[in-house]
Amino acid sequence: MSKRPSGLRLSVKAEVKDFFAFVRAPSFSPRLPAKRAGDGWLIDWFGPLPVGRLVLWAVLLWLVNLFVLAPIAMAAVGAGGAQHRLNLTYLPWIQIVFWAPLIEEMVFRYGLRRPSQLFLLLPISIGCLFIGPEWYIQLLLALSLYLLISRSAWSASERLPRDASVAAFCWALVRGAPWRWASYKRYKRCFPWIFYGATLAFAALHLYNFKLNQAPWYLLPLFVLPQAVTGLVLGWVRIRRGIGAAIFLHAIFNAGPLLVLITLLRLAPDLTT
């Protein structure tokens, strides 16, 4: 088995190689940054962010989408008679740059490394996704994250009995204690399917961006091909660098095209018609 490089100072070539190796066989390999002492939950959220490298990945995604994936998607949309829902007169940049990256990463990728917390956070995150940034939804999400922060040190040192009952197992899921028995091993064996499933669900969500107009079903995957590839990169970043890095990259990725679009609209207001 080849030795995978570790640490923060990976070359771009090494990271790209690691990404393709991960996509071929998704797994819980060590994070790219060297593991540091401290609470794992806090490291997952607030660990060291290689900002320059994440920006570089965003640029690579923009280029691949612009010159390869977007033309394919646009051709499929045209062939299927669908229309994009984008309203150029109303661009909710706060939702696009801040809310969507946070909530979509919480729904589709947070639980990839922390399945024991899905029972608590996934229903709340799905509610945030479909209801939007209402004040009570933001309060509920903030309260949930606060509870996880306050429990993180205790949960990290918790040792569950090997012969725990089903009831104890379910309670461990709710309270966010780490898995210590065969269920966790089974999850790891199923992880590739879970990872690809989460990526496909993330891409499928973006079909809402279109008015399908009875477009053929076999063209629908092409409509969201850019989101599918972007989801693979975000999933890799989530596993290798943490949920904080994935949210940060997602925000950068959304902000770039939005900034270009806003600039074009100011220079050429007739685009709105």
C-alpha cells in the first residue's frame, strides 16, 4: 500500500492525486493536516485552514465548471426544454454566500465523519434547508451547536460498554457519544455508498434551480453535473480537513460567480431583461 503524504505542506499535485484516490475508494484516511492534540469536535470546526490552498481548489472548480461541465449542463438544459429559475433582479447574496454553504454542508456532509450525531443535527439541518434563515431556525441551529460544543469534551472521553443494549445504543446516537463497537465498523464498510449517496443527493437538490418543463428524465443528471463534481471535492475536503474547511470552500465557490454576476449587472443592466 502506497504511503499517503500527510501534513499541511502538500504540493498541489499531491493533493490532486489524493483527491482522485479518495474518489476511487472513499475512506476515513487521516486528515491532510497533521493531527493535533485537542478536542476533535473543535478541530473539525476550527482546525487550521489552508486558505490559499482552498482558494486554489475553488479556482480549479470554477475553471472546470466554466469550460467543461457548465457547457454540458447548458446543452442538456436546452435540449430538454428546461429553464433556469435564476432571478437576476433579486440575488440573495447573504443566503448564497453564508447560509447555503453552512446548511448544505450540515445536511449532506457533516454526518459523514460524525454519524453518531445525525439523529440530533440532521432533522434540524433539513428544517433549516427547506424553511430558510428564519430567526427561530437560526436560534434552534445555534442552540444545537452549542449543546454539541458543551458536550464535546465529555463525549470524547466517554467509553461505552461492549455489551451495550439496543436502547443504550440508540441513546448514544442521540447524545452524540462516539461509536465503540461493530456498528462503527459496519458504517466504515458502507462509507463509499454513503459518500456517493450524499453527493448525488446534494446534486439532486439543485434540480430545484430549474423549471423542468417535462424534460426527459435521462437528461436530469446532466443538469446538475457541475454540482455533482463540486460535491465530490467538498466531500473530500470535509473528510480530509474538517467541516469548517468544507463550509469555507463552499462559501468561496458560491461567492466567486455571484461577484462576477453582480459586476456584470452593474456594467450592463440590460442583462436583467
